Amino acid sequence: MNEQKDPMIPDGKVNAIDTDYQVGQDNILVKLGPFGLDIHNRVFLISGLSIVAFVIITLLFQSQTAPVFSAMRGWLTSNLDWFFISVANIFVLLCLALIVSPLGKVRLGGTEAKPDYSYVGWFSMLFAAGMGIGLMFYGVSEPLSHFSSALSGPVLENGSRTDWAPLAGAAGDPVEAARLGMAATIYHWALHPWAIYAILALGLALFSFNKGLPLTIRSVFYPLLGERVWGWPGHCIDILAVFATLFGLATSLGLGSAQAAAGLHLLFGVPEGQTTQIVLVVVITLIALVSVVAGLDAGVKRLSEINMALAALLLLSVIVLGPTLVILSGVLDNLGAYLQYLPALANPVGREDSNFLQGWTAFYWAWWISWSPFVGMFIARVSRGRTVREFLISVLLVPSLACVLWMTVFGSTAIHQLVQDGYQAAASAELPLQLFQMLQALPLANITSFVAIVLVVVFFVTSSDSGSLVIDTIAAGGKVDVPVAQRVFWCTFEGLVAIALVLGGGLVALQAMAVSTGFPFALVLLASCVSVVIGLRSEPRG
């Protein structure tokens, strides 16, 4: 019988960091009947108790918390829009620089390391974990929204623009409005978010698999903090990572429950509203618990592959049943429009489209940043054996192209229905319902809508159980083999936080918490860029 190799032991040459710190040395072991806990005493207790307190306060004071969340989101996105756009640009430029530099030859896990997963399994996991629910929620609604606002053009009141059109819009020109709308959508889903994920994922993989440090966020900062990374500076980094991950996930879980509820109402007449959303969160959290207990390979990997199969089925169905020629010709055209408008969309200063800039882009970048500890650590765990160049090309470019295809298929179909067929139902529906209304205008609508609901649910489960594994690793001081009871705790509280935010302000509350944790963690990510370059420069490039 072959022994399974410890992934933290490198294969071949590495330049490991010499430290006396042992993984889990600050942990406390607790026995509660048949259950055991192996937790980092400070990180787990501070983050766990804070989140429990947040859930209780939000549930007790629902009417008072809603305006607080609204004000918080508005202040952060209106005052820090330039900051979020600038840092996202930095991450893209650094990724592209590393791809073409000699540092791209460094292999994660040592010069002789071999990948743990095939390309198919690897792509399935990183794609499903990274963007699943968001693509389902915004795949129709965002292109339609940007197209409509761009077609209407700028609206001035007292010398200031009050419209939501990206850039200068394309008033009265449906062709250019569609191109601008798709470019703005792809901008939010392609290179920039994946660069945010890639930088942290690369740092975690490098400092764990090559440098021999624990698989936790603080390890990335060893070149900057030295041994102090094991003290309070490191505790604060990991606690912030837990908060960012939990609230970023809760945003997605809230969106997923709203969309699944809308689809169930349309197909089966299930009553809409908070009650249905909460029941969905509870049921899907229970499903996620089963997957969490099964572990990474048996649970998350299998669900991720089911996700990819269902997503491919839905995608092909819309291509075949929808305006096939429009979709196929639109892929390259939309990619060209994205590249054409990218410099203007990524410009952080002197913009007049403040509603688009703050309400869409600043929120998105904060949301992606709040997801980065979760997605970054998850990608790191499954990426051992790849070179830095292979890793960055795969994590940055392959999912970006997949997002271009996805947004083109769903967005271009919805726009075509509106412009060419005069079909208004999707454009006039509430955001969670727009995907299903678009599908209703195609043949086999009930079947494709049911597949879409199942896909939302499975994406929901994948995000929840992946996030639980990641948060648990951070709160256990970097240990990856810890008692199941801890993962159950975090999975349960992801669901409870989502419920608390749905009741305490709905979509605005969800967005507010994603933005509020995204800002401080953006500062952490900026510092990680320096650490990653320092760490890569010291590694052998065989």
C-alpha cells in the first residue's frame, strides 16, 4: 500500500525559510464529548465570537441595522472608488509581469514537483469556487442593465450625471450600446477579479509548498514581518481574512438564495420572499455540511465537476436554442469591445460616470477582494506542482475567456431578445428573475430553468463547503487536517450570517459587508505583492 505524500514536503530544490515555528504550536485542543477541537486560540476565538455577536445583533435589531448597512456601502464606494480601481489594476499588471519574467519558471512545491490534479479537475475546482453564483445571478441582468443605460445615454441634473451608463454611454445606438454593455460586463468578470485571486493564491502556494510555512494568510508576509508574523501582526491578518471570507461568501449565498427562490416561484409557484430565501439557505447549508464532512477530494472536487457538467449543459442549451449565429459571432466581437474599452474602464481618475463607477465597479472589486482569502487559499491547495507561469496563465486567462463566453451567451441572447424580438419580460423583471425570464422565451424553457435552479444550488453548496474548509484552515493556525466539528461550525455560521444579512437589509446589507471587509483586506493584498516578489526571487528556477 502506497503512503500518501505530505503536500507540505517539497520535491526537488527549494529555498525554505528557517523558522522555529511549528504548525499548530499556538493551538488549543478541546474535547467536547465525542467532538474534538484543534483551534488557534486567538484567531478562532476573536473571529468566532465576533461573528456570533454580529449574527445576534443583526437579528435582534433588523430595522435599525438596514440603514446602517446602506450608509456604510454608499460611503465606502463613493469615497474609495479610485482606490479599489487602482489596486485592481496593480494586481493585473503584476500578474502579467510575472508571466513574462524569469520568475515564471519557479515551480510550486519544488523543482521536481508534479501536479496533484489533472487540468480538467483543476479548472473545474478553481472556476466553480471562484465565480459560480455570481455568473448565474449577473449573467443576464448585468449585460441588460449596462445596455439599457448606455442606450439611454448620459442624464444631467444640476450639472451632474445621474444615469448609470458606463463611460459616456452610446445614446440612440443599439449596436454600440450592446458592445459597451458587454465590454463593461466582461471588465467586471475577466482579468481583474482573477488577478486579485491569483496574487494571493500564488503567495499562499509559494510560502507553504516551497518555503515550508503554514498554509495560512499570515505566512505570505514573512519577508516583511519576519518572526513577528507568528505574533499579533499575524493574528490580525488572519482574523481579517476570516471576516473578509465569511462576509464575501455570505454576499454570494444571499444572491444565490434570492435567485433560486425566484426560479422556484416561476416554475412551481413557491411563494417568494424572505421566508423562502431563509429556508433555502438552511436546506443548502445542510447539504453543504454533508460535503464538508466528506472533505476536499470526496466532497468539493466531485461537486465542482458536477457544476462544470451542468454549467456546460446549460451553456450549450442556450447556444443551440437561442440566436446561435448572434452568440457565436458575438464572442470575438465582445472580446474586441472589452479590449477596446478596457483602458477607459480601468481609469481611476477624472471619470464622470460616477454611478457606474461606484455602484458597479467599486462594489465588484471590494467583493472580489473579500473573496480572495477563500478563493486564493482554495486555488493554492489544488495547484501544487504547477510553474508560476503555468499557474498564472491558467488562473488568469483561462477563466477570463470562460467568463467572456458565458456572458456573451447569456447577455447577448437577452439583448437580442429585447432589441430584435421586442421581448420585454427579462429586462423589466427583478434582478434574481431575469435569467429565468430570458430562458422562458426559448424552447424547453421549463427544463433549462430547472437546470439553472439546480446549478445555482450546487454552486451555492460548492462555495459554502469550499469556504468552510478555507476558514477552518485559517482559524486552525494553518492545519489542514483538523476535527470535522470545526468545519461544521464555520459552515453553519456562513448560513447564519447570510440569513442575518437577508433579514437585516437584503441585497444592500450583503453588499455593504462585502465592501466593508474588502477595503482593509485590499491593503493586505497590496503588501502581499511585495512579499510574493521577494519570495519568488529567492527560489530556484529549475
